[in-house]
Amino acid sequence: MNTSNTATTAAIVPTIASTVKPSEAVQRNPFIRLDPKDNVVVARIEVPAGTAVPSEGVATLQLVPAGHKLAARFIAKGEPVLKYNTVIGFASDDLPPGTWMHSHNIAFGDLVKDYRHGLDYVPTKLFPPSERARFQGIVRADGRVATRNYVGVFIVSHGAATVARKIASHFDEEELADLPNVDGVVPFVHEQGAGMERSGEPMELLRRTIGGYIRHPNTAGALVIALGEEHNALDEFLAHQKLVPGAMLQTLVIQRAGGTKKAIAAGIEQVRSMLAAANDVRREPVSAEHISIGLQCGGSDGFSGLSANPALGRAMEILIEHGGTAMLSETSEIFGVEHTLTARAVTPEIGKKLVARIDWWLRYNEGRDTQINGRVSPGNNAGGLANVLEKSLGGAKKGGNAPLMEVYEYAQPVTQHGLVFMDTPGYDPVSATGQIAGGANLICFTTGRGSCFGSVPAPTIKLASNTPMYARMANDMDINCGVVIDGEATIEQMGRAIFEQILRHASGEPTKSEALGVGLNEFVPWPLGISD
């Protein structure tokens, strides 16, 4: 990854630093309050019985494990249990203040969702264009702004995968040494394009995904390769995506080139012909309104919804105030709390679009052992998540509390600024691939147990939910949100620090996954409908 022309932005907020030891901070306040209206608070660490909680005026009646909940006031039997001012279940008995709250005394109940389509919509107050934060971006000829600068080698079917990898691997650091503004030549290979129906939704998804990557602002040039007899025929793909070959979009058919060896040689020359033009760019100050973030979480723990996710959500609120875009996804992981999004939709129609995607997932997964059918893993439960509602609630906090401006299907081009939703599976590589195809030029990925995910051409910023994991996986983690759990920072402080770091990475500062070369194998279009 080249950074010779990177210029970082001025600090938006002071760097979070403290001489307070986590143990001292916890002694002062062992619990976290997530919303003023909540009737529960959450333990930062394991808290013994009899511990005073001065912030709530109660004392613990039982031991409360780390990440678990405590009744902050009397909760009557049948009364809703509120976390983030959202119902996560109902008290199964009369619960005195200081009671440990978990699966044993939080009943799932029959939650009637009030979608309130658009009734709670409050428009975001945007900064005037002249006052918006800026970063060092690459402005394309058509006005689009890139955060990175790659040449991509694409395939229309898996039959061309080896040729694509061989062509891209030729352009190593030595080959690109005289091209400091080119971040790399990357193969985008997949396992589809043949053995599937020739039309319909599966082919539509595949073509839309590949086309989105080719048109992505971070793709300076593209070589598209076909074997020559795949279901996803090259000419049909180009016509479907309205892509016109030229100097920076070239094609190669292996059978016509004379086989593997000749195709590799020809492809190398075709890529080489694009490199001078790809290198002819520079970074310049541009508005943060050009930043589009794909939001991801994986390997979540009991703290993900308490530190990394809400802190990232606050950063997204700030980004949106500056005109940018936050893309919430992973449909199966917002199931149960989708009404918190539909209520603040810009119009009732937008809210109904989200419910329609939820309904599609319920039909698609009927009778299957999947997350949308309500299962919470033992690890999630041990970490303090009482049920699927609570898990989904934490995941949805990555989008903050901004109004929902639009809902997109997988890999559709995202044109609306603000908080939007893209329908994707919960599986991280597939979900992020759809977001990038839609135009995300950065990915923010929260994790509690640890993730080694990376992506190109849009880089991934990884946020740790707890300090021990951050320290253990320091070479993979970019930001430690565990300081919120440690009592060294507030969600507001952490959110502003995340926003500041987003601006730096958008300006070209490499992320940890980029420094490790992670991301070359994470292009995974949604494999819906493989048939033969």
C-alpha cells in the first residue's frame, strides 16, 4: 500500500488518553448506563454481590457477570425491560433494585412491534458545506471521490480464476515501484458464473456485484476475463451493466487468446497499458460528504453492543452531519429490532421496504436452523445477551440514531446520503462485498472475540470491543473501544475519536488489514441459487 501522497487531517478531538487505571475507573462506576430511560444498567466487569452502585443509588443483590444487566429500579412482573430505551423482554417476576437480570428472569414474551413507519423521523441537521470536515481524497474525472486507487482483474465465471490470479500476481512491489500512486493490481475471483440459471435473481445479483466493483471510485482500471462459454457470458454481462470497453476497461477471452499461457501474457500487457493513467492521480482536500461507510460486525461478544457498536454509531451520526453515508446491513442480525429503524424512516414507504426484506428472509429461512429464527449462541448468552432481541439491538447500534433515508437490495448502487440499509446476509465477506459493490469506500468492522477480515478496493477498519482482545490481536485491530468498558472514555469521546481516524484512513493511512495484505480473498458475491 503506497502512502507517499497521503495528507492526514487536523485532529477533530484530542486523542483519548488517561492516567486512570481501568480497575480504579471500575471501582468508581462498575456499571454502564446506556440510555436515561433504561431500567437496567450493564456491568463493565464481574461485580460481587453487595457492591454499591452510586450512580444508580442501589447495591447489587447477587454477583453480576461482566456484560450482564442489573435492575436499576424496581421492575414489576410483566413490565418491559428496557435497554437502549428499547424492549428486550419482560420481567418474569417482581424484581427489586439491584437484581441480576438475565435469561432466568427476562421472559421473551409476545412482543408486538409498532413499526410507526416514519412517525419518529427527525431530519439530521447538516453542517453547511463550508464547515464540513475534509480528507485527502482522489477526485475522478466524473467527480466521484476515491479513498484508494487500484487496478482490478475481474472474471465473469470461475473458469477464468487462475488466469486472473496469475495476471495480478505479476504486478508485485518491484513491478509497481515506479507507480507510487497505484495501490495494487488485485484479482477479484469468485466461484459463480457457471452451473447456475442464466437469468433471474441469482444472475442479477452476480452481475450487479461485479459491475459495482468495476464502477467503484477506488477502481482506476479493470480487465474483465472470460473463459468463453460460461452462463454469465461476457458480452451479455457488459450489456446488462451498461459497461463500455475502452482504454481503462478492457476484456480478454481465454479461448480466443489461445489458452492459459497466452491469455496470461496478453492480460499482463493489457493491465500494463492502464498503469500510467491509473498512476496519474493526486490526493486533494475534499468534503467528508464523499465518505461512504459499510458497517459490519463479527465475532461479537457481550461488550460489542456496549462499546464498539454504539461508539461507531456515534461516529456515523457525526459523519452524516458532515454529509456522509452510513450503510447498515446484515438483515438477519437486525431482526427483532427493525421497528426501531422503520419508526425513524424518512417516509412510510422507506420503512415498508425494510419490512419487505425482513419478510423475504423469513420465507427464505422457514424451517431452517438460522439466526433469524431466534437462536442465540451459548457464547452470546454467557456474555450477557438474554435473547435474540438483545443481540440484534446491539448490532443495530452501529448505525446510531440517525433517520433511515433509504433501503437497498444487495449490491444496488447507493446514491442517498445519510443512514441507509442494504439487504445482505449476516456472513461478513458476503455482506461487505455487497456494500462495496454499492459504493462503500471504507468498511468499519466491530468485533469482540477478534476478526482478521480485510477488503479491497475499500479498506476495512477494525474496532475492538474490549481491551484484552485488542491487546492480544494488536496487529489486526485499528481502534480499541474497550476504553469505554474500562471507564477511560465515554461513547461521545470514542465516537469522535473514531470519526477522526476514519478521516485519516480515508486520506490514505493504511489500516492494519492493509498492512498485512489481507483482503485479496474476501470478494464473495452472494451465492444465491446455485442450481447445476
